Amino acid sequence: MKTQTLQRCCLLIAAGFLASLARGDTFGDLLKKHKQTKARFSILAVDAATGKTCYRLSSDELKIPASNMKLVTTAAAVHYLGGDYIFKTQIALLGNDLVVIGGGDPLLGDPAADTAPAQAAAAVVDRIARALKDAGVSQIDNLIVDTSFFDNVRVHPSWPRDQLNQWYACEVSGLNFYDNCIHINAARKGNSALIDMTPANDYVRLVNQIKVISKGDSAIGAYRNATPNHLTLKGKLNRPAGFDVAIENPAGLFASMLCGYLNSSGIAVRGQLLQKYVKNDTSLRSLLTIETPLKDVLKRANSNSLGLAAECLVKTISAEHTQDRINGQWEHGLELTAQYLQSLGIDKSQYVLDDGSGLSRKNRLSAECLVAVLTDMYKGPDSAAFFDSLAVGGIEGTAAKFFGEAPYKGNILGKTGYIAGVRSFSGLCRTPKGDVFFSILTEGGSSATRACINDITRAIFDRRL
């Protein structure tokens, strides 16, 4: 009897303890609750109105930021380019040649705008065809693409070489198109696997080595070889499957698709598809300018975590401040980004910049650095453009699946981050007592770390830390 009573008491004590942890009364409680994460934290929360620190834990320690790097990149872009900046793709005639001059726009033909497969991509080439017809052009000689707004280093040297065919590691070009990827669909028909590409094109070649199975899940992938844009499809297919694949020299995909569309629209392309520098030729005759506002690029970078958008911002900062250069470069863009951080009084010991998206594991940021950037954007003239670009808890972007309950839904704006062993979240809590900036960086955690980060964010919102 005494043993049973003791067991019941222990259970009641344990239940009370767990209930206390569930409330997350202190940061210590939260770490105990999520002790299985084994993560190392760097945290800073600051009252936006007073600048008073609400909570601090190792806030000056450098951590790999993953996609929280995009906050620095997008802020630097706002600083150097201004919130009203427009990305421009120029369409012109040079004699009887059609010229497409890239302006670094990462959202040209962006599939995120599609309501049907490749609708946005098709709309771009259709606009060009209509501009030619309006100008009375029924045939052209060569189709020239000029990508010189950026340099020709399209792959960052620090990116994982075995991931370069993944959408998040796509090439970065002065002329981008359809996220510089293709979408591959595979469907089973009898004992065969049927393959199609979106957008349809003759630029990428596929070798189908997919095996059809009757049981189990589909698992297929695309693999590169020594020949650019010749992909071998391998794996097992049962139910329909689809995935995105990053391609090489994406300007060529655009040229190929445009050429095919022009020919099918009755505008004959008689010559070659060429890539060369022509944008300063005084003989150019403008036909059309395709424009994308900076705020749209900020949104795709921060809310949707599109790495291509962030990397194009770094190179655009460089291209628009060339100083004896003719095109945008990673190194120069990051030098300017570092100068922006220094202008905020951030010590050089608080950051290491290696790319714009956070895919590189050589990046290092502190929570103090990120909160300083958020503070600068908050007080600046383009505050709305910047903070409107962040994911919104419970509503949109990479934070849509978190914070769906009141009072957090719609009131936690931030940028998530994830690469192997790294999880992060930084942004703004709009609380009943006023706005709070926060940055939570972790390394060495597990799949449970995200839940811990979310609970810490709730505690910051509730001002329980």
C-alpha cells in the first residue's frame, strides 16, 4: 500500500513538473524541456522602442547562420539599392539580331507566379514575340543573350559540390530564368516510366534509366555527367513523382525556349544562339523592358528562402557600384555588405561573410549582428518593404506551419534557417506591449531543435525570458 502511494505521489510531482515546463516560465525550463536537442544557442531579444535587452545568451558568439544570412543580404540590398529599385531585362534589336540583356533579375519567368505549369515563363517569351510583331519584325538573324551584368562565376566555390543539381544551389547568372531549374515529372505507364520537363525545351537532354516497381515508394533523382545539361534519371518509380533540377548556364535555357517559341509563332530565327557582350553598343534599338521591383525579390528571398534571389542581390549591389568593374561579383558585393555592417557599428569580429544565401558553411554571424541589422531596417525609410518580406508565423512563407495559434498567428515575422546541424530564426515579434527584435542561432542540434526555437520565440513574445 505504501509503495502504491509513493508511486502515485511521484507521478503527481512529475505531472506538475512537466506542466510547469510546458508553460516555459524561464529559458532554463525551456532548455530542460528540450534537453534532447543538445544544441548550442546564441540568443538576443531587444525591445524595439527602448533598445533595452530583454534576454541575452552568448549573443556575441559566432554561429553558422544558414538562411538567416539572407537578412543581412536583403538589408544591404535595401541600403545600397533603395526600396524603389527595379530589376530590368532589356529586349532590343541590333541590326537584324534580337538581343536580350540581363539585369540580374532572379524572378524572370518565376514559377512561383504560375497558376499553370510554366505560365510565367511562357508569358515572358510571349511578350517578346508580341513586341517583335508590333515592330513589324517577321524574322531575325541571331538571337544574342548578354549576361555581363554579373561575372561568369555562376557557382559559388564554397557550395557543396554534390548538391549543385539541387534547386537551392542553382547557378547565378546575369540572365536568370525559371529559378534556373527545370521541373521533371515522372509517371508510370505499364512497365515504363514516362518523363516530361517543365518548361518544355531542347536545351536539357534526359537519359531515362528509371525502373518501374509495383510496391514501395518512388525514389528518383537526376544525375549530371561530363556533358553539360545531359542528365541521367535513376531510381524506382511506383506512384507519380516530380522534382526540380538546377541546370548549367541557365541563359542558354532561356535562349533555347525563346528561339523555339519565336519559330512556332511565325518569327523565323535564321542564325545562331549566341552569348556575348553587346549592352553598350550604340546601335541597339530598344523594343521592350521587363521589370521586377526589388520588393518582390526581397519577398522571395526572405519569406520563401529562395537562394537565387539572395545571391543575385549580392551581385547586383556589386554591379551597381562597380568602380572600374564591368559586372557584379560575389567578392565585391560581400565587401560592400561588410561596409554596410561596419556603418552600423558592428565590429568585424561579429561576422564572416562568404555568400548571400547562407548555403556556405563558412558564413558566421552573431545574434548581436542580426539584431543590429533588424534595428537599422526598422528605423529606415524602407522599413515596410523589408519587414513585409519576412515569413509570417501561421500565415505565409517558411514560418506558415509554425505559430498558428493566438496570439502568435500573424504577429511573429521572421527568417528561418536550416542546413545540416544548424537551425536559426530571427525577426520581429509584434507584441501587445510593443515590438521586440530577436535572433536565435543554434549549432549541433537535432530535429527537435526547431520546436525548442519556436518555444523560445513564444517566450520572447510573451516576455517570459
